[in-house]
Amino acid sequence: MLRIVDSHCHLDFEDFHDDLPAVLERARGAGIVAMVCVGSGGDLATAERAAELATKEHDVFAAVGIHPHDAGKILPAFWPVLEKLAKAPRVVGIGETGLDYFYDHSPRQVQQEVFARFLDLATAAKRPVICHVRDAHDDAIAILRAGPLPVAGGVLHCFSGNVEHARRYLDLGLYLSFSGVITFKKAEDLRKAASFAPIDRVLVETDAPYLAPVPHRGRRNEPAFVAQTLEALANIRGIPPEEAAEATTANAFRLFNLNLVQPVG
């Protein structure tokens, strides 16, 4: 069985409230050896739930942040809590944070300011930053170039750009994470980017409960389905699934320092 890491999922969401134990068992049965649960809703509750879940499940790790959709909802009192959570032993990343100009749920200037502040937080906490960027690549790259970039690095989660965007992020030393979107019929530019990126800079993810890959498209996504995304990535790159699994798993362990995380209990 392949060993795969789901580098970005939202197991803290209500979508998994009724059957989380079964979801985790299906993931383990599909060869998923680690899941990064990203708590990044509009308040602190999802970050706190993600951090708590990571203390209970040996193969679940947490990231904490506020989604760019909700950047305008951040209160000053949020930051001390996020700073404390960021240093928790099983919190392995900061985010997701970034820019989303597709929906513009928060003013762009506010998104930019919050993104820069999360880069500062990731730097101080010595954690990699998990970036969400949609229809905002030029501004996001400018902010990342201005830095500071965390020494621990970072990842463009659910990468949505083209080859040129990929090149610019890779030049900054960042990883690219590909979701089930690479299985969608109209995602040819994304598949080109997935083929272009060096294999030692690529991750796979579900973004569960969103973006289930073919043949599960339209259903609630869950970590077990990252196996289909991994297979698609291997096909795109013309390599055996075993090679893709070995590389992406090693990349995830390296980026998030999973071997150094304090065990549950």
C-alpha cells in the first residue's frame, strides 16, 4: 500500500461532526499516514478545534490561521491567541492565509495587511506558512518577496496558477500542493504546472470537505480520496504512483517537520 500525506484538510468542520472516526479509519485504510488539519475559519474556534484534534489522533497534525475571506473579521484580541496556538507542540503550520480576489469577501487592502502579519507570525513561531491565493498571484508574490519569508518555508495550498506562477513561487523556495482539481476536465493549465514543478517541491492534498477528485466529484471530500489525486499526479508526470507517493510524503514530512512533532500522549 502507498504511504500518502493529505497535506491540507479541514477535519474540524461540521461536515465531519457525525462520522469523523469512520473518516479517519477510511483514510488509514487507504494508506494515508498523516493529515494536516487546517483550522482557519472566520474566528478562533476552528483553529482551536484543529489544535485539539491533533492532540488526540497520532496521525493528525494542525495548522492555525484565519482564511483571507475572513480577514476583515479579525479582532485585535485574536492575535495573542493565535500566537499561543502557533507554538503548540502539534501545530505544524500557520494558515491558511493569503489573498482571494475571486470572491473579495474582505477588502483587498485588509487581506494584504493580514497576510503580511501572518508571515510575521510564521517567522516568529518557526513554522511554515500555508498560503491560499486565488486570482491574486501578482499581489501575493509581491508580499512574499517583501517578506519576511519564514525560515521554515511555506506552501501554496490548492495551487491554482499556471506554469509561470509556479515558476515564481518555486523561485521563492516554496512548495506547491495540488488538490483534486488536477482531475477536473478543464484544469489543463494546472496539470501543466503539476508536470513542471520539481518532484521534490510538490505535495498532494484534499482540501476536504471541498474539491473531491474524479470519480468522487460532487461528494463530500475526505482524506482517503487523496489517493486518487496522487494517482492523477503520477499519470501527469509519467511516473509510477509509488514514486509520486514516496516523493510527496517525504516533502510533506520535511516541510512540516513531522518527524520532530511531539507524539500524542
